[in-house]
Amino acid sequence: MDYGIYNQMEDGSFRQQAGETEQAYMERVIRAVVEARRNKEIESFNDMFAPEFCGCSAEDGSLRLRYRPQSWQKNPNGVLHGGIITATIDMTLGMLTRYYVRSSKSLTVQLNVSFMREIPLEHSYYVLAKADKTGRRVKFLSAEITDELTGKIAAKATSMFM
């Protein structure tokens, strides 16, 4: 992932083009961020997760990414570790926040996660992030984590970013 792309939204190559809808612009920017480092050397913690862009909605203020668990991400019970789920929630919420602030600089101020069921290591899962309220300084977001195979909600989160 290349968060530097967010810094190019105001005055660089990722400015919104004349006639480009907000939806098309959002898709172009977030897809570029997610796909920029694919198949390249891992340089950061976030690069280890390799999310897949599944969609976004400028109208709803949402972003949906897919994650494929890896063997090193299991807990002692052999299922996906809750810390990994929390990290992918934070990453997805952070990407959506960065789109709205148009900068790579964004801080998680608060993140609350409620776990409802485990995710087997063999199951991919989706993180659906939603911007509930985007003020000038503080952004309130929520997320829902869904097991791809069962369609069941595995966790929910609320957050605050600056």
C-alpha cells in the first residue's frame, strides 16, 4: 500500500479530474493505494496484510476490503487472532479517513472492537468501513467484519480518527 498517494490528492497526480465523479475519483484513489505495493517487498506492518479492493461508495462514505488470513496470523486455538482482525479494521478505517482528509497523516484516537464469532484461518473476510460523521478535525467511523464463507458478522467496531 502506498499512503503517499493521499498526499497527491490536492496538488499532485491524484487530483480529481474535470468531469470525474466523486465516486469514480474515490475508486481511483483507493484502488491505487491498495494496489501500489502488490507483489513488492514488504516495507511496513500494513504491507503484510495485502488487502483486496472490493468497492467503495462516495454517497454512503464507505469502503470494503477483503483480507485473506495467513498461517502466521492464527491464535493458539488455530483461528484468526483478534489482534489481526483489529489491525485490519484499523487499516481499513484509516484508509477511508485519509481519503477524506486528503493526506497520509491520520491518527487513530479511539478504536473499540466487539468480537462476535471466530474466523477460521481458511476463510477470507471483509471489512466494511463507514464514515458516520466527518467533522473538520475529528472523524467518527464504524466497521463491520464479515466471514466471506458464512456471511456472518464476526466483529463490529467504532472509532474516532484525527
